[in-house]
Amino acid sequence: MPTTLGALGRSPDYSLFDNPTLNERILYVKYWQKKLKHNEEISFPDTLRNEIASLTYDFSFAYLKEALYVPTSAPRCTDLTPA
């Protein structure tokens, strides 16, 4: 018996999920907006909620999380002058 047959994460069975609907994306963006509410370095007005949800129509929840989380966690570059 090959060792990979019983290994976690190596199953040939995959679950496919539909991408979130517009309403689900709006709720997810709202969740992140609330989560980032207390971060004074980030401006996340209500007007962006629907715009972000509309622009991410073909995003999965994983991609949507990356789109919302990564820009908030990346180091800030304040000196933009060429070296």
C-alpha cells in the first residue's frame, strides 16, 4: 500500500464551492470593515463596501480575504523617492 493513500490532504476527492454571491460578498466586506474599524491607519468608508463587492464578482472567499487582508498587513513604505 502506498504511503500517500492514508495521508491527509492527498485525497483525490475535492469539494467545489460556488463563488459567493453579491450579497454574500457585501456581508463579507462588511465583516472585514468591522474587523478593521479600530485601526486608525486604515480608512474603510461604507461607500467602498458595494464597490469592492461589485469588483470582486469572480472571487472565491479565499481570494476575497486576500484582497481585503493583505493590503492592511503589508509594511507601509513612506519614502517614495528613488534611490
